[in-house]
Amino acid sequence: MDTRVASKKLGLKERYAAMTRGLGWETSYQPMDKVFPYDKYEGIKIHDWDKWQDPFRLTMDAYWKYQGEKEKKLYAVIEAFAQNNGQLGVADARYVNALKLFIQGVTPLEYYAHRGFAHVGRQFTGEGARVAAQMQSIDELRHYQTETHAISHYNKYFNGMHHSNHWFDRVWYLSVPKSFFEDACTGGPFEFLTAVSFSFEYVLTNLLFVPFMSGAAHNGDMSTVTFGFSAQSDESRHMTLGIECIKFLLEQDPDNVPIVQRWIDKWFWRGYRLLTLVAMMQDYMLPKRVMSWKEAWEMYAEENGGALFKDLARYGIREPAGWKQACEGKDHISHQAWNTFYNYNAAAPFHTWIPSDEEMAWLSEKYPTTFDKYYRPRLEFFREQQQAGNRFYNKTLPMLCTTCQIPMLFTEEGDASKICYRDSDYKAYKYHFCSDHCKSIFDHEPEKYVQSWLPVHQIYQGHCFPDGTDPTAEGFDPLMAVLKYYEMEVGRDNFDFEGSEDQKNFAMWKGEAPAQGEQK
Amino acid sequence: MNIDLQAREITPLRQTYAHVAKYIGGDKAASRYQEATFGAQPMVNFHYRPTWDPNHELFDAGRSKIVLSDWYVLKDPRQFYYATWTMTRARQQDAMEANFQFVEQRGMVGKMPDGVREKALTVLMPLRHAAWGANMNNASICAYGYGTAFTAPAMFHAMDNLGVAQYLTRLGLTLGDPQCLEAGKQAWLNAPEWQGLRRLVEDSFVVQDPFELFVAQNFALDGLLYPLIYGGFVDDHVALQGGTAVAMLTSFMPEWHDESARWVDAVIKAAGAGSDANRAWLRDWTGHWMDRAQAALSPIARLALGETGETVLSDAREQLQARLAKTGIAV
Amino acid sequence: MSVVAIAPYEFTPRDVRENFPAPLLYIGWEDHLMFCAPFCLPLPPETPFGALSAAVLPGIYGYHPDFAKIDWAQAEWKKNGQPWTPDPAKSLAENGLVHKDAIRFRTPGLSGIKGSFS
Amino acid sequence: MSDVFIAFQHNEESRPVIDAIVADNPNAVLTHPTGLVKINAPGSLTIRRETIEGLTGRPYDLQAIHVNLVTLSGHIDEDDDQLTLSWKH
């Protein structure tokens, strides 16, 4: 059992040091600066890599042992789930749309994290940091693969998952997570760590995984619960890497503090914007609700983040610049996001719907100051129209924020009746933003964000049609051409849940459908 | 019966993801390896250039001189995905753990002749650093290579390299004390026998082409080092002189090398099959790096095996040439 | 401020005017957030401004019951956040609109579904 | 003083770890979000190997908590015998 009998002479810390940083050396046949070319240009000053505190000292032997155990358990569940048609056990076929969002928008991020950590796991001069990053790289590959395997079974029976990776590179709303992670991966190694390990993993990841997985549990999806919690057990190591790395940077040199503060400001806001999708999932897509986005935000961000930033104050770090706005947004963003997907559901490969009366009552109770005032009336209007055969599908492309790439759906702080518009001029062109913080991120690094592959603009530039499309041809339908480029199956992957193939199949499998099923 | 009814009605709409189907010839049942690997890497519409490498996209096949229309031909014959990799290694680790316990409980180290024990430490301790270099290089291959079929096993390999470095560390702490690690490091840094190898490893750190790095590290250097050290030295020399403990505590290494060589060869073969130009590069790289590795290992062969060292190394080179010939890369 | 990079880091913006068949114009209708976000449209610069309310906006906002009630003479306009008075007879270009300008209009007295700004 | 917390999957393997935490940290507060056991404690929280071993009667490697750990907050200090989470303010 004990993997450490061999070396009782050394304690955990010393032994781990011998197993990691003891392996490296100062190169002399090639200059160190050429061997590690990337960890200086960001301006971060490291005087002594030996001060790096290793988070969770797992050597490879222990890593293999525990991870092997986890995988054995996980795949046993995935297998049993498939054999028993576990998909029939979910609360309602609407639930599956949360999984669609997950495989489309979250799973590819695990992949990026895998490659990004391989990069920094090669590039840091300090061996301890390198090993920690490499271990995370392999964990993230694990997450990509286990999620792909667990959701594979759903993909066989439901629409909206079959082209997830193709969509990730192309579909409008998926440019939000894609640009988020590419922004991190294209930053320097220290910024990457601050972005992913600290701002995302440490400050925000609980908001992604814990509600998602508790939601899965509540809605009868044991497969997802299992991969989620199993992945989350790696996440605790990653979070620890996040906080250790921040402390290390701050303790190494006071000049690092303003750089790190700016990264925290930037990445907190980038991460918060990304989580808009999770907020919507939590409040609208789980047939059996667990907790509201607002409650989750209060529990995991306000309480926990509050404690964290109080703790970091001794280094001169304050809470992220967008903290107050993010806290104010907790009453709004899930509703605003759901409305956006309801609008553009013709171009999104998952289903939306109008919440039932009971669900609206829950939303009123959870959002007493905002739901009835701003959001219920439009939902009820949409419902009337839909019942009259006039379901709203917005077919005109929206204005996007240049930084977060989300349609400009967010409202002014303190005034939910006004869309928040911000802009900047840079070298003869104007750029637009959804918020002060997205604007400030752009203003700091305009050379970066002028490259944004904004889906709406790309469509208008003619880059999102299948090869050989002639947009000047008679009767050219741009929306259909874009959906073809997306390789979406129109009428199966998109449109309202009401009347969808998913809805019909699920009812039939559960034996709730009229007799058409018999004709097969 | 109920089951019949279900079997009739619950028909899958599809077998696998489209990005997997594309590589396995249509929508059919896909293996876990295939779903874990094919189409995993984002391919187009990258937003920003890396601030650390503005001349390339984040994932960019142009970082290598190898040109392939489909990078997913570089399959891993072991079909490793995370679960199979980690469970395979966990089993091997169980065996290693049992070996460590056996060696310690039977006092096998104490029964070893001092000369053999010291020789083992002299040869093996500096190799912790060579394995660490291999770890860095495989992390590079994963980071800058193209296509998950190629890059994912490279990261497994990097972690295996780290595992090897750590097993050597444990061996050092079992056979000797913490000072022997430091002595090994000093030899790596300063002893003349090790400088050729250290120079080679440091030169490999600055190789920019991930595929050339793959050839240099995984094929040329490790293709000679493992047979020389774990075959020629540990199994055929140390073990025969009363150092069975050393063979037990390094049993992972030759087993791992044989296993992973199948992957290395398959990747070279598939890349070479892509074009004459690929084959030409592979011919150049394998030739260049095998020559360098052989030269760098020569003093270590002598250090480990004395007069016969050179012969053992030449044999290893011959075997490696034979592996290469099977990949279709004529030298 | 400027990006920090290891080597020169300057790229042609992906959205320069030449990349589009016509300049982009962003248009938003205040207090009607049933339409989740402002719109983005490529519009030829010679388009008369008046054609917006007559020909362009009905297609994109006509679903809303308030749309038919708009008195365009009362509409209040903003351009890039600043109050602005366009001349409906002149073209977009003559009104000073260039690629990627954002305009929005408020229609006094109309505040969305049941006054909810939807 | 802010709370630190740690959460485990709610299963049989976690039980002795949780019992040990409760025994060693009188201020610990348990909650049970779906599928989880979450333990909050003001300022700091310690997991002791010896306490777990006392409860199970078997040797326990503290790193085995990784198998069922879900999330945590606070700074970590870890050695062979204990793992402590704490805030420094």
C-alpha cells in the first residue's frame, strides 16, 4: 500500500524535491536563455526558483496508482450506464441540452489546457513548476478523454453532440470559450498560469463543476456525475497549483505585483464572462433545479473569493477590477443569455424552450427583484407567440463584443433596461465592447484583439460558407449556407425543444409516445 | 419480453462523433482510443498568434519540416488513451513496488558486492538527468507537435520519462544515500565521460522541429541508451555479478522501452510513408542523431562495461538500424 | 498600452473595411431587449439614412408589437454613444457613418412588452 | 476570519477521512450538497493520518485522499502525517 517504504530516511518534502527539482541542472553547452526562451519576456522577475512550493507532492508512482484507481471506477460506471441505457433515467430530455453545451464548449477547453500545460511544463526554468504543469497537462488530457467517452453514449441517442469539435472551431457562440482559452495559451507562460490555474481554476472552477455535477445528480445522470467528480478530484490539485503559483510570483519580487494584478483583473473578467453560459445552464436547462446561479455565485465566488482576496491583500493584491460588476450581474446574466439563445436557436445546435409556469415561479422566487420586472414578460410574450404558431427566430446577426465575443447582451450596471455599449479607437478603426472591463482588456493589448476571429464578421466576410458557395447566386440563403458550413443538421440539431426529434424519441423510448413508434 | 421491445425501439441514431467518423471511414462503432484521439485538436480559425511565437498559429503543422495531409495517420499501435496508459503503468508500478519491497525485506542490497553497487550508482545516477532531458523533450513534442495522435502519446511518454528518472532516484536512495544523487549530478555536470551525452541532450533542447526532436530523443538517443544500459549493463553485467537487485529495481525500464519502441517506429514509418521529402528528412535526422548518440554514449559504454562496451554499443546501433530499416527509411 | 511579446507582434486587423462587401453598421433599439443584442449589418455607404426605418429595420424589428407604433420623427438617435441627429434624406456616408460605427435609437413612449424594456 | 473548506465525494471511502476531520477539528461544520460532503472550518482545518488509521485499523497513505477529493480552499501544508488548510489573515 505505502509507496514510500523505500526511503524512510527522507520526509515527503525532501523526497519529492529529490524526485523533481533535483533532476534539473544549469545547462552550459547551450545557454539557459536559449533552453528556456519564454519565461522572461513578460517582465516577471524570478530570483529563486527553489522557493517554489510544490502543491501536492505526487511522484509518478503514486500518481499512476491513484489515477489508475480512479479510472477503473469511472469506466466501470460509464460501461454500466451504456449497457443499461442509462440515458433513459434522466429527468427529462431537455436536460440533455446541458450536456450538449458541455461537450461543445467545455470539453475542448480541457484539450487546450492539456496542450497549454505541456507548453509551460516545458518552458519554466524551475523544475518544480515544470513537473506540476506537466502533471496538469496529462490530467487535462484525461478530462478531455473521459468526457468524450462518457458523453459518447448520449451522442448515440441525442442530437447536438455529433459534430462538437467541428462546431467548436466555427459556431458563433463557441468562439467565446475558444477565444478565451486561445487568449490564455497565446499569452506568456506566467500569464497562462495566472489565467488558467489561478483565475479560472482557483477562483471560478467550482462554479463550473460543482453545480454542473450536482445538477447531473439531481437529474438522474450518473455517468456525468461520475466523470465530473472524478475530474474534480484532479481539479483540487490544479487549484492548489493556482494559489501556489500566485504566491510564488508575488513573493519573488514587488515588481511582479502590478503585472499579476493586471492579469487577475483581466482573467477574472474573461472567466466570468465565459461562465455566462454556465449561469444560463443552471437556471434554465436543468429540469430539476439544484441552486440558482445567484446562489452558486454567492457561495463559491463571493464567500470563497472574498476570503482569498483578503488573504492576498498582504501582498498588495486587491480584488479583481470587475468584482463588483460581476456580483451585480448575478441577478441578470442567466436570463439575458437564455434570451440570446432563444433568439438565435436556428443557428445553435441545441434546443431552447420557454420555461413552464412552475419553472418561472422558481425563477421569480430566486430572483425576486429582477425576474418578474424584466424577464418574465418577454418569456410570456414569446410563449403566446409560439402557441400561436409564430415562434421567434432572430435571423439577423448580432453585434459582438470584440474581447469576450459574446453578443452585446449585457446591460449597464444598475440599469437592466440599457444595453452597455463601450468602444475604443485604435489605428483608424473602432472596436466595441460589452463592458468597461472588456474594453480595458482590449486597450491594454490592442495588437492581440484586432486579430479576433469574430464569427459575425467572418460570416459577412464570406468565410463561413461551404467551399464553392456563390453568395451572389440567385436565391442565396446566407443562414442556410452558414449552417451547412457548420455541418449542422437543420431541423434535428437546432430549433425549439418543442417538436424536436430529441423530445419525440425520448417520449417514445419511455413509452410515453403515441403509437407512431410502432411503425418503425 | 420487455427487453425485446426496448431493443426494437431504442435504436441509436449514430455510432460515434463525426470528427471521429471522418478518420475511421464513416459512422461505425469507434474504439475508446479512436474517440479519445481523433479530431481532438482544434484545427482552424485560431484567434490570436502566440506572443511567444508570433510567426506561427497556436497549433501549426508548419513548425515541422514533415508534411502530412492528415496528421492522424500517426497512430499509436498500443492504442493508449489516458485510462489504458495509466492503468498499464499502475500495474507496472505494482510490480516495481513489489520489487522494491522484496529487495529491501531480503536485504539484497547488503548482499551485493560493494564494487558492483558502486558501479551501478556511478553509471545509473547521472542517467536521472538524461531521463529528465527526455521528459523535457517529450513535453516539447506534445506542446509544439500537430495532431493529437502524435502529441498525446508524447505527453504520456514525457511522464514515463519522469517516472524513469524517479525510479532511478529511488534506486539511488535504496542502494546508497541522498549523497549519491548529488555525486551523480556532479558527474553529469563535470566528469569527462558524461560531457558528450550532456552536450547532446542540451543541444536537443534547442531543436525547434518537434518531429526532428522526436527522432533525436525517442528513436536515436533512447534507442541506443536503453539497450546499452538496461540490456548490456544491468541485465548482462551487473546482474551476473551479484547485482540482481539492480535489475529488479530497473525492470520497468527495458520493458517500457520495448513497449514504447513500437510506438516510435510506427510514427516514423507512417510519417515516412507520407512522401519522399518526409523520408529524406527522416533519413537525415535518424542518421545524424544516431551518429551523435553513438559517439556520446561511447565513453559511457566504456565506463560501464570496460573493453566490451564498444561492442555492446555497436550491437545496439545495429539493432537500431534494423528497426529503422523496417520503417522503410533506408539509410 | 501595448502587448508584451517576445518578437514584433503586429498584424493587420482581421476586420479592416476592405474585407467586407460593405461597411458594417451596428444598430440597436433602446428599451426593447427582447432582441437580445444590437444588430450588425453590412450596408452600402450610399444607402439613404431614411431607408433604414423604411426598408431595413422592419425586417429585423418588425416582430415586436411596438415597432408598428414608432413615430420616426420622435426617434432619438445616438452615434457611438453621443446624441446625434441624422438627416434621413442623406446617405449613410453623408451622415458621417463609417465602417463599424454603432448607432442606436430610442422611441419615446415605447418601453417594450408590458413596460419591461423587452 | 474566513472559512476554509474541503469537499469529498460522499462514499464509503471518504467516511473515515471525514470522521477524522470531525474528530480533530471541533469547529468543523458539515453540509451535504448533492453527492458531496463539504466541510467548512473557520481559519484552518487539519487532516491527520493517525486519526484515520485509528478509525480504520489499517495503515493509511494521506495521498489516498486524492481519489475522492472534490474541491478545497485555503493554503495547503502537507507532510506524511497531516494536511492542513489555512488562511493567513
